[in-house]
Amino acid sequence: MKIKIINRSHHPLPSYATPASAGMDLRAFLEEPITLSPLERRLIPTGLFIELPVGYEAQIRPRSGLALRHGITLVNSPGTIDADYRGEIGIIMINLSDTPFTIADGERICQLVVARHEQAEWEQAEALADSERGTGGFGHTGKE
């Protein structure tokens, strides 16, 4: 699948690291480093603009290494970029650690996954079909 992209940063286009990768790393596009204090969140620019085909979305997900080593993640994970959005891709990052974390220009800050989706059409009903699970939720199966 080909997707139109505008790259206003000086960084290479996002790419898959391996043939089986689902996501592509996105990089911060910064004039100067940004330091996130503990529990601080900021919108980090990427310099990227995309035109997705209708029926697809781009999901923005945290990078596991940043989460594990530094407590850095995304506030709205996964974030969704709709096919009709034409603005710059911005990443809402948060520092969940107790230590300040500095984001440098060009640092890989998240992953982008392109996924197909459907739009649902609601059909109002008075009752729903029974299922084995029924109304059980929120950990109803317990620990084993």
C-alpha cells in the first residue's frame, strides 16, 4: 500500500525495522530538546503529514523500551489518526517516572501502525442474544 507523506523534518521517513515489523518508529522534530518533568505531558511534533486511504487509520503506540527503561509513554494510547486528518502528526507524551526525561531532536518516540477498520451501523434492539459470558466483565473470570 502506498501512502502520501509530507516530511517537513530533516529526519528520514519512518520505516519498518524488520520484514515482520507491524509498526514504524516516529521521531521527534524539535528545535531544541524538551525535558518532561515527572507527570508532565507535552505535545511533541514530528514534522510528518499523511494522507491515508479511506478505510484505514494510523495508530500511535508507545515504544516499549522508553516505557520500561524511563517510564515514558503516551497519554492516549493508542492514538488514532483518521483518514481525513491532514494536520501534522503530534505525539502526546507523558513522563510517569520520578525523574526528568529529556527528548532530543530525532529521538524515536513512538510507533505508527497502519490498520484497516470498518464503520459500524447501529441497529436498535430491545434484547441481545444470550452468550456463555453474559454480562461478566472486569476480571470476572478470576485468577488461575
